[in-house]
Amino acid sequence: MKITRLLLVVLISLNGAHFPTASAQVRRPFTVTDDIELTHFDVALDPARAIQFSPDGSYFVVQSTRGRLDLNRCENSLRFYHSEEVKSFLNTPDGTPAPAPAWVVAFLTYKECPVIQNWRWLSDSSGVAFLQRVKEDTQRLVLANLRNRTVEQLSSDTDAVMDFDIRDRSHFVYTVVDPPDRQKTWAERDQPSIVATGRDFYHLFFPSSPLTVKITAHRTDLWAVVDGKRFQVKNDRIPLAFVAGALALSPDGRTAVTMLPVMDVPLSWETLYPPSEKYSDFRFHAGHQDIDSFDLPVREYVRIALQSGEVRPLIDAPSSTNAVGWWTIGDPSWSWDGDAILLPGTFLPPKGHEPSRPCVVVVDLLSDTSTCVMRLRDQSSALSMHFVGGSRHRVSLTSYETKSLEVKEFQQNPTGGWIRLEQSTESPAAPISELLVTVKEALNEPQQVVATYNRVSRVILDPNPQLKNLEMGTAEVYTWKDKTGRAWRGGLYQPSHNEYGERYPLVIQTHGFVESRYIPSGSFQTGFAARAFAAHGIAVLQVGDDQCSTSGPAEIPCAVAGYEAAVNQLVAQGLIDPERVGIIGFSHSCLWTIGALTTNSSLRFRAALITDGIIADYGQYLISNNNMMRYFDKLIGARPIGQGLQTWLERSPGFNLERVAAPLMVVGAGPESLLSMWQPYAVLHMIKKPVELVMLNTTEHDLSNPAVRLASQGGSVDWFRFWLQGYEDPDPAKAEQYNGWRKLRKANEDERFLATPQDAPN
């Protein structure tokens, strides 16, 4: 059935559905389709991803994303605004139309987001360069020339560009996947046999799948254009084919900073540079690194002279990547004079022999010294940073905190140390300028682009005016405490027209909550659909996950205690029906969800769903890499061998699936994901428990493809409305789906009727 016909049927059925209102329904309910087609700005990790001023301040660009279900494509746009026109608009009376963009560049060249990424202004403000995605594993380097309103390629159609940096049309640097490396897997499959000892499971069994290609650390070649001449950067001693990304080009366009693998890791590094507590399983070891293996290599920051190929390490210490148990996001950057480099995360050699923690570091090339601006915490996983005004003595850092993004500024004192300033004087979205442009949003306020000038603030872009005509419920910050006194925080999404004394079904969504942002799905776009649920009479609790972040045997009980306390409090407040509670897990929180289903507690789930995540069962253990096996060992408290197997029998959800009483939907994102989640489905199906198995045809984790999102989020809404409300969408295309679910419901009712008190589920 065509998508347009399907959407028409869905809208007709939704308009005819009954919702608990005190008066006639005026606005139609918000749906998953509405969520997919929203235009939004990516400010999750770095506000500069959404808005950037040109270096001279004369223009600014707003990047937006939306799903196009009619084309099953992801659309990315760059809107160029003239700063003076926006200033003039802010001086006009209210009611004056906002200025239109001076130029709009939009692409729908791929089915998944982002289509436009890593975009940045040229230093002379003449245009914006970015990577344009055209295939699963192919991006090309593109320049949007503002002066003549043209778009041109800076790389060839055959190049799979991985990363780049640029100063102007005649000075840029980029990496491409090494062509022989792309063909290596295929050549290996032509051989009569393969030595598989020590090989990664997924690369061995799914060598050419899109997901395997995506997660493989390909060799890359480094290319540069200096003074308009293009050449491959080469070095006889160090394999530049392993440039790892995070490229930063010097102001003169002749030197690049990046990360390269450390060919031989010194023994002293093992003790001097330990992993974070949160990722303690990612401890690296000294010795020669096999950078052709599938293990992530230990890396260090280096400086490369492009024309000669000379490579010099910047610091005699590893960078703080996931290979060493730290997850730092951000690119290095140069001061305007080229005399200093800002590194987003690296260790510094300690003065004594005590282990150290990584820092945001400034390397002064003139004095050959490195100073720590700010030490990283275990949770410092998302950072962006730059020199304020290009000065090497002042740094601005944007970090993600529990509740929101926080901007910090640091000033270097005369002795070389760094002190934090009391208040940031620069917006993360604008340079030092009278005009300020930001994305404004809140938990119940959709995103809008707001400009401020001379203390006057007005909306210049409302990308989703259609939301005013949609019913989507209300959201609020909700707090509670579990039985240990541990404080919890989440978002409670409720139907708008809740009548006095009416108790609603509840769906618990289990993977994080950001109260400062407007995210209709709740947190992620895989399986979650908070506002679509609320619009259809189901309350949703989006649970924060910081309380149980430390791995170990207490992790699952911690999560279960939080869910149990939340349900008990909501029931006591008269908000929800305790007999109609569901739960959704995604990614890491699949572990907590399946744990909640197999734990003896007061929770009585009526339905559950898990998608593409960790379960910590025996089957998943055997196909995991070494780091994940170590995580499972720590989580359960033993290895599943010998005496440790008894511990697994007691604590692993995979060995206690007979306790699952709720109908469970198991969803994999592609065949590799489905294989890793096979055990819950296989066991429940074998013992005739109500279980549904679904495979999404995608390699994405947090979904962006419109059709796959509709299958995932729309399927989630259908599943829980069926089990919690007894509702079936009348769309004929879903008749087979509901026929199968009715059979599951009948089998589930028969089992409950026949169960003895000893066998009845808790």
C-alpha cells in the first residue's frame, strides 16, 4: 500500500477515535507522522551545529532537519540570513513579517540523517563547506558559495570523505577511505579459507553488511589542497592511512592537527592513564598495536606538516577516546595567530607517578608547553569548545549537564594557569556581536529561532506553526524517591483533558530525560513516542537514567526500584491505572527493561517492548567483543564459566525469562541486532509466552529514516494501545498485525486462567 494512502487512513481513523474530553474535540491528536515531519534544529550537543555566524558577522546560517515521509528521505537545509536585515526587522513595529532567508540550500540525497554534516564557514565568509551524504558509506565535500549562490564539489564522486577542515577555496584538508581497504573484505571472501581465530563475530559472519561497514575502522588517506594544489599527504615512517578524524587546519592552511594510533604503547601508560570509573572495562594495555584488528587503537594528538608529511606528537600521552575508557566529543581548534591549539580531551604527563585524568588542553607552540583548562569528569561525554575571539588566552566550553547545556569561559592568568570566569559573556550561538541568534525551546515549547538586538527579542523562524492545531498533551518534570531514598527525576506526559478521578494507562520510557528541550518522542526516536501516546490517552513517564549508571550487580535492581517507586507514587496520586502499565527499553535500557520483567517485584506490566539493545544473556555474551564481555562480567559479578555460571543463572535476565508475564515485542535494527536479541524471543516462543519479533530494515540505532521511524514508533503506539486500551487501528493494511496479536492475547488469557497460584506470574 502506498504511504500516502496509509497516512490518509491513519488520519481518518485517528479523527474518529474516542478520547476522554469534557467537550467536543477541536484539535486532532498528535501522531507519529507529525513527529517525523517536524522541522528541528540539532542543538543536543553543540548549539553551533544549528546556528553559526560568518567570521565577518555579515551573515548567519541556520541548519534544520525534517523527515519527508512522502519521499522517504531526510531533508537537511541551510538557511542563510543577512544580519543587517534581521537587525532592521528588530527595529520595526510588532506584526512586521520576519525577513526571509537570503539563500536556502537543501538536500534530500539520502534516506537517513544527517545529509549535511560538519558544516563550517570559510574564513573569508564567502561560503560554507560541508559533507553531503549520498550513499550508505559515501560522503562528498561540498562548498556552498554565498557570493554567486552556487554549490560545487571539492572532492570527486568516487571519494568516500570521512572528515575535513577548510580555510578557503585554495586551502583545505580531508580524509577519504582508502580504496584498497574498501575492497579488502571482498578479496578475502574469494580465498578458499579464512583463519577466523580471534576475529570479531560480526565482521566474520556479516563482513559486507551495511552495519559492519559503518562500524569498521577503515584505513583513510589524507589529502590536502595548499595554494590551490591538490596532493596526497605521505610519510614513510608513520602510516597516515590511519588518520582518525578530528582534523583541524592551521590559519595559514599548511599544518593539520589530528589523532593517529600509537604504534607501540609504553608500559608506563597503563598505570598513568586509567579509564574513567564509568568505563572501567575499557582499560588498555601496553605493547605493539595491531591497527588492522577490529579493536579500537590508543591514539595521540599529532601535528602534520602537509607538504613534507612530517609528523610530531603534540603531547607524550594518549588522547581521551573510548579506547582508553573516556568518551570525549569535540574537535581541536587553532588560535587566530596559529600559535596555540585547543584539544578537547587528552591526558597530560603527570609531574609525579600518580595516575592522572584527562583535560581540555591548550598547547602553546611558542613556549612548547601544555596547560590544563578543565579536568574532565566521568560524565563529561559531550563537549564543544573554541578560543573566544581567536585569542589563545581565553576559552569557551559548552558541556552537557544533567538538566541542560552549560557554557563556561576560562581566562589564562599571568602564571599560565586557567581560571573560570563568573559569567559567560558570549553566547554559544554567536561571535562577539550586537546581534544574538539562538534556538529557543522548553519542555512544552517547540523550537523557534529568536534574534536579539538592542534588548529587543523576536522570533525570526517558527518552523512548525502546525503544532498550534494539534492535541499532544502536556508534560512536566516529575520527581520521586525509591525505597533506598535515591532521588529520581523524569518527564511526565499526560493527556490534556484528564477528567477528575480518571486513571490512565501508563507507559514507562526508560532511557534518559532532558527537561530543557522539546523532544516529542521523549528522548530517542527509536520506539519512543511520548506525545503521540499522550495525545491518545496514555500517560508516559520518561525516566532519567543517571541514578543507575555504575555497572555492577546492583545496576538492574537499582533501575527496577526506580520504576517500582514511580508507579506506586503515580497510583497513590490517582493518576494511573496499576493494571495497565507498559514499559519500553532501547539500547542500554533494554537491560533494565528485561530485568524489570524478570524480577520479583510489585510491578505488574501489561505489555513491554525492547529495541536494539543490551540484554546480558548468554547468547549475547558469546558474540560480544572483549570490552563488552568484561562489562557483562562486572554487571553479573562473574564469568559464565564454571562456578560463575551459577551466578549467571541467578542474576542474568536471560536465564529467568520464564518469569516474564507481560506480552513482549522484541525489535532488532537489522539482522545483526536481531541476532543479538534472539534469546528472549526464542525462549518465550518456546515456552508459549506471548512474544512478537520484528526486524527493522535499517542500520541506524537512533532512527532518522522516515519509513523506519513510522514502523518503529508507530508500531510501538499500536502495540501499547492494543494491550493497554484494547484499541485496534482500522487501517486494512494492519489487519494481519492485529490478527496475530489477538491470538497472542487469547493464549495469554488462557495461560493466566490455567495457572496455579504457584505458577502465576508476579
